[in-house]
Amino acid sequence: MAYATLAADAGFFDRTFVECIDDAIQSILGAQVAVSLFTHLEDCYGLTRDEIPCRLDVFFNGLEISFGQSSGRAIGKFIIKVFYRRLGLEFDSRSNWVPLDYMEAARRKLGLEN
């Protein structure tokens, strides 16, 4: 079954997003940084891995604070690109969009609108 079909299940969508965070951070910064990032998010923001999909604003703001605004946004956009690729969605870069916009668009494309 295609990822886009499976992603219509909100639980699968959320789990896949968290996996993509791991994959993206590990590919650009290494496995130890990925582990440290999750620890940092939990210690500083009370944000566990499982809560990230429900608290995306805290996650993406945490990236910007942790890595600096420009780098945090670039990392966030890279995570989104990995996520879209995993779900079989076409990523259309928009200069005025932040990662939250892409997540909302992915939910709409998959019929998971809140």
C-alpha cells in the first residue's frame, strides 16, 4: 500500500513525521545530535517525541531557538522535504511558507484536515 494511502490514518501520519525528524537530523547533523535534540526539547520545552505532532509550533520554534532562526528554519524545511518524500507527496517550495504551512498542506492533501 502506498504511503500516501496509509498516511490518511492520522496516527500513521504523526509517527511517520517523528521518524522523518530522526532521519533528517541524523543525515545532516549525526545520530548523537538527533538524540540530544529530543532530550533538549523535552528538558527545555516539556516536549516529548510523541507530543511533537500535536505541538508543532513548539517543535519548530524550538529548532529556531536551538539552532538560530535561519538554520532552524532550514532544518525544519529539510525535515518537511523528507516527510513529503516519505509520504509520496510533491514538495512545492514557497518562499513565504514556514514548516507549519507545509504540515497543514500535507494534512489537506491527505484528507486529514482538523
